[in-house]
Amino acid sequence: MVDNNDITNELNIMTRQEIRDRASDKAFAKIEMLGFVIQTDERDLAIGSYGGDISRAQFILIAEGNKTELKTWNYIATLIEKDE
């Protein structure tokens, strides 16, 4: 009789280094994407293109939120890189 839990556990075993590498990859991908979003936000602010029914003030809040998000992900990436 095959124990599916044992097979599943064997397939799901990841080393700490593999998990750290995946976490790092995800963090740096998020940082890269937020960089693009922030560039787009700045361009849209410059040309007055906010999209939909939001005001300039509301769009500025969104743009500032994206910058805060970038700072957070940079912090997370730093913690991941320091993890041994």
C-alpha cells in the first residue's frame, strides 16, 4: 500500500536555501515591477492622466502608496538577503 502522505512530503521537501532563493526571487521581481508602476505613475501625473473617476489628489495617494510599497519590499529583500 502506498502512503500518499509520504510521497507528498518527499515532493514538498525544500531546503532552506531553496526557500530563501525563491523568496528572494519573488521580492526582487516585486521590486522591479513596482519600479515600472512608479515610473508610470509619475508619467501619468505629469500628463494629467489619472484614469477613471479619480481626482488628482486620489491618484497622488495611490502613487505615494506604491512608493511606500517599494520601500517595504526593499526592506523585505534586505531581510531575506541577510538570512543565513
